[in-house]
Amino acid sequence: MAPWQDVPYEIKNCTPEEDKIIKKCLLGYTRKFVKCGEKEYVMPGAFRKHAEFIYNMEVRPDDVWVITFPRSGTTWTQELVWLVENNLDFNTAKEKPLYERFPMLETTSQIPEIAYELIKANFMNLGSFQGLTAAVRNPSWEIIAEMPSPRFIKTHLPLSMLPPKLLSTARVVYVARDPRDVMVSYYYLHKMISKSLMRGTFRNFWEAFKRDLLPWTPIVAHTNEAWKQRHHPNMHFLFYEDLIKDLPKEIRRVCKFLHREYSDEQIQQLASHLSFDSLRKNKNVNNTTGQTTEGVQFVRKGEAGGWRSHFDKDMTRDADEFLISRLKGLDLVYPSFAQGETTHL
């Protein structure tokens, strides 16, 4: 057993102004939000008491981790990876929820303080969403620690906040997506969860997002941590936009990384299963909370560039400035932002 380690990063409270901006978008949090590390990743206040347990979690050599910023194709990639690693066992995939096959590491630290009793009472069907009932009873990382191998683990935490031996021990798939599309999907996720109680507008979410004041932001720093490790033999880095462009090709790349071989026919069968029409109809993947709000579902459109129909001229200009400033000095390039899209400056 490895010696217990203190987290190597500082955790500090957000300022009152920052906390107010975050809570205008998110419901149910009473503690102050915090910022973690040099990049100041935003997390709920409860993360303070969970950080060391997550950082010191034992990583196993046969683990497979999927790491993403939220709303970057996480569910899509989880289902892909799980099926590739489980001999395309579509029957089990259709019978057992994805959150049980591929649980999220930090779920417990994300639950709003006010939500605990609501989840226990299954208010708004929240208890059935992403395994929250189990995460209220036992810390999510403890549940994962007790799982038999091989384990499949999802997290939205950046590499710097995860166990230090992760990459040298286990295999990691990281998925990145255009931050503009991420922000749109992020808004609709909270609209689905909050339903009629939703207070924040789309513009509120954008203002918080561009100031790196939503959980797990800053998104570019998050992605850049993985991008810098993209040549590591245990890291497979892919872009959401490439999955959209040629899913069979990206499936083959994942298969190669995981040392799995399938026929062309099997690859096509998997691609069909992973189509967004199929995923939206799959209740074990599209884990929406009860009745949808204005048609909002957990698995939404599965498109690239949808942000254009949501951003007005000012927001588009803001987004260009946001990406230019955050990418300055980095060699990280988003495929959808490398094609001369900065036309509003």
C-alpha cells in the first residue's frame, strides 16, 4: 500500500462575486465554491474533504479510464470503450446502466448540499440519474475501490487532480471538444436537471463559462494537460469532432490502443449501436431524469458546430477572443477552431 499523500495543490474559496456568478447558474449549493491548483479549477465546496481520497486512490494496471471535460462526448466514448473491452457484449450493455458499468469517480463531491434529501426522496426522479442514490449513501470513489477488476472509470477531473501514477499504471482515453459546443451542451444539461426551477439564462451560463466560473473549468487548461501527454503510450487523445466525422475510423483507433481486433462487419455493427439515434433510444445510456423539459435529454443532438445557432454576434466575438487568449502560447489546436473561424474580430 502506497503511503498517503497530501494533495500537491492549493484549494481556496472563490471570491463572493465569483461564487454569486456560479450559483446564478447552478441550484442547490450552499457552501462556497472553490478553486484548485495553479490553474484554479472550479469545484463545489464539498470537494475540499474529498480531494485527498481521490488523489490517493489505488490505480490498477487493468483499469481503463475515460477523462473528459463535461459534455465532450463522455457517454459516447464510455459506451464505445466498454463494448470494445467486453467483446461487443451488446446484451449486457442493453441490460445494465452505463453508470453502473462505467461509474464516475467524483460524483459524490458534485451533489448539491440541498439535493441530498431530495435524492433520497427521489424528487424529480433525481435518484435514478447517474447513480446518485448510491453516491449519497457511499462516496463514489469507495464504490469504485471495491469494484472487481477490470474497472472502467469515468472522471471530469484534470490529470493534475487525479492519482499521480494514473498514466504510468492504467490506460486513459481523453476526449476533447470545441469549448463553444461544450458550453451549449452544459447549459442544456442543467436545464434538464433543474427543469422549471432553472434560474440562469443561456447568457448567464456563457458569462460564467468565459470567466472560467463553472465546475471543472478552465476548459482549455483541462484539455491542454491531456494534450501534453498525448504521446504517452497509455494515453489515447481524441477529438469529439473526429468521432462525428468518421466514427468507424475512430473506433478502429480505439481498438488499436486497447489491443483489440474486430472485423469490419463488427466495427460497423458497433458504429450503428453508437449512432446518436440509437443512443437516444437506449435508456441505459440516455440517462435522462424522468420527463424531459422542452425536449431536453441527456444525450442531445450529437453534432459539431451547433453553437452557431445559439450565439449572437457579440457572443461569437467573445468566444473568438476567449479561445485566442486561452490558447496563446499553447500548441493545442481544436480542429474546429483551426480553420480560420475568427472572423468577428
